[in-house]
Amino acid sequence: MKEIFFDTIDSTNTYLKQHFEEYEDLTFVSADLQTAGKGRSGRTWTASKGKNLTFSVLIKDEKVMEKFASLSVLSAYSVLKVLKSYGIKDLSIKWPNDVYVRDDKICGILLEAVSREKMEALILGIGINVNEEDFETDLLHEPTSMKKVLHEDIDIVSFKEKIYQRLNQTIEELKEGCDLYPEIEKYDYLKGKDVYCMIRNEKRKVTVIGIDADYSLKVLCDGKEISVSSDEITFHL
Ligand code: BTN
């Protein structure tokens, strides 16, 4: 595992996308400030300087890249476990890649692939709200942070160490074929909820059955059980 730190950068995901050939598998790149942090679906990710954890992991191992579909959920689970060790309660995974405390988002994950003829690398970008208290957001719900939940300042350096270790461990377990699904099932935020999703370009209201063993999301639509992809879920009720 190799670690790189930037005081300021546009985006740790963008940096690794541009420089993936120069670095080894499991290079972790973090920054105190991202000037063009990226979120999912073309959104931006904003985080005040030095108050949060914003980093990306370069993945080049073929075995791990093959498990692309499970990587977001497994990473969210790794973050959840570390947050739990800090005493945070009511944590869950909002499929495919957010960590929630009750109904408030505390962590977002952006998984990007670098592909030419074949998939060359994966960039796993993670943003965790640590000591942030005021959020500029276009989201319906204001996000939360560790400080907002625990009412104390968190030492970001030791938190980062714990997160890196846990992610490393999860990626090793994934290579060895460990099945974390029975654990993950317990933390399914969307389970049983009615959500809207786009199915064949049509907005449909469905009831979520839950995260499946293959890490897709099973929903009930017109009485039929179907799997949806992460791009299809738009928002929940
Ligand atoms: C989301 O919830 O929309 C995903 C947010 C992902 C943010 C992280 S912060 C580190 C990495 N670099 C980026 O530009 N984005 C990800």
C-alpha cells in the first residue's frame, strides 16, 4: 500500500485517472482540499479544507476489478464499520454507495473505471464528512458529519489510518473470496422502502426487497421481482 497526500488538488479521482499508469495497485491519494471534487451523476462534492476525509484508491488487481459490482457496497460497509467503532449508531448502507446515519448521508462513494480496449483500472473515490458543521448542498436532506453526531472533534489523521486499514482488509478478503453479504444485509437502508426508479426510460414506483447476494438491488415492480442497476434509482420517498 502506497500513500500520497496533496494539500490542494482538483479531485483525487481525476488525479488517479490521469496518472494511474505511474502508480501501483492500492495507492491511496488524499487531499486536504479538492477544488473540483466530483460526486455521482455529474454532481460536485464540496468539503471544507482540512475538515473531512476525501481520498481515492487505485485498484489494478484483476481479481478485484472483476468484482466491480460489489466494490461500492463493500467499501460503504468498510466505512460503516469504522464509523461504528467511533460509537456512531443507526448506521446503514444506502445501495449502492452511500453511508447514512438515520436519514442523513455521512459518506459518498464514486467508483470510476478507466477503460481502453479493456478495463485498465478502477478508481474508488470516498468522501466522508468528519468535522464539517455547515453544509452547502443542493440535496433535499442536509448531510451529517461525525462531529455533528458525536459532538466532538475527530482526529482526522488517525481516522484516515483506520479507514485505510479497513479498506485494505476488505479488498484482501474480496481477493480471497470471503462472503461479507450476511453482514451487509443487516445494514440495508432501502429495504422495504418505496422508491422511484427509471425502468426502460419510464419512471416507476417500486418497493425495495433489498440488496441481493450478487450486490444488485432487488425490487418489486407490478408484482414482479426484478434487479435494477445503480443508474436507475433516482430518489426515494
Ligand atoms: C457521491 O455521493 O455523489 C459520491 C461522492 C464522492 C466524493 C469523493 S471525495 C474523494 C473522491 N474525489 C472526488 O472527486 N470524488 C470522490
